[in-house]
Amino acid sequence: HIQDTVMAVPQNLIQKVPYGKMFSLWRLQVKITSSFAHVWCRNIASDFSASTSTPSTVEVLSKSYVLDDFSSVTKKILSKVGKNLHNQRHHPLWLMKERVKDHFYKQYIGRFGTPLFSVYDDFSPVVTVEQNFDRLLIPQDHSSRLKGDNYYLNRFYMLRSHTSAHQWDLIHSGLDTFLVVGDVYRCDQINNTHYPVFHQMEGVRLFSNHEVKIDN
């Protein structure tokens, strides 16, 4: 029950970066259903704890966050944080990640014979609301921001709803070609094809102006 989807990116998410290049985005997304996850997750222990310390705060990955009227994360969801199934050797998600990595390492080679794409698979799933939405140019009134569709720690922090939350930081650190892998969290109703915790793998590559035809 693993589902993969190639997602198109709206035109307004193709923009200039400070050094005159363009970037285009695409994403490969995989989901793991609840029944499948149960078989593979039940014996995997987390290296991190995620538990509430007081009624007014919540602790996630050894950091404490103040709860407010926007908080929507649950103890059940927090218990999933830190499992990092995509980094558990021989887990199906790890195997899939390695196959995708191998493809990109072989098909996209730099001028010195090294892989063109770098891989980032250990970012914390806790991000700022700005990282998850604002830096991707998602409007304030967009339905994807709804409290009922996301797991907010408070008004400023949340569990990422997509790995795209890391794109702005990576691009502005000077990277122009990379893959990002991670667990993501959305308030999906559990059924044969949906689960509130799933995994994404996406790639970003920047292109210079002469490599991309732009219609004026």
C-alpha cells in the first residue's frame, strides 16, 4: 500500500534567487497506510522523546514549546515524532529512499564526476509557520493553512506539512541542486490510503536564465 505521486508546481513558485538563477520544483511523495505502518513500526524504538511536560507547554525532540489557542497537536501524533523510519536501515521507506538516491547519483553527475544532487534526510520535522507557508509564497488565506488541516504547536511553530518547508533555507544557503526526505504531518482521516503521518522525498534544481525559456 505505498502510493507515489508526482506533483506539479504552480507558476508563482518559480522565482528568481539573488544570484540571477531560476528554480523549478518537483516532488515525489510516498504515503504509508496505517495497517502497513503497524507491521513495520511496532518494534522500532524512537531515539527521542515527545511528551507533554506541563499543561501549558509541550516537549518535542528535547525542546519545549509554549501552547496557545492555536495549538492543535495531539499526544498520539507527538508519539510518532523522532521515529525517522526513512533512516531505519532495511525499512521499506529506507529502501525506497536509497533507490531514488541511487538513481539521481547515477543519472546526474557533476563536471568532476561527483553526484550533482546532495541529500538531506535528517532535518527536524518541527518548523516555523513562516518556513512552512510564508517562504513558499502561500497566501495568508490559503486553505492549506487551516488549523484543522495541520498540527500546530502554537502560532509560530508546527510539524511540517511538507518537506518543502526546508527549500528556502537550503536555496539561500547557496545550494542549487538537492533532495530532501522526511516525515510530514497532516490531519488526514485514517483509511486505506491516508494517514496523518507520511513521508515525502522531493528534489530542487536551479537553472540559469539561458537554460530556461521565459515568456515575457
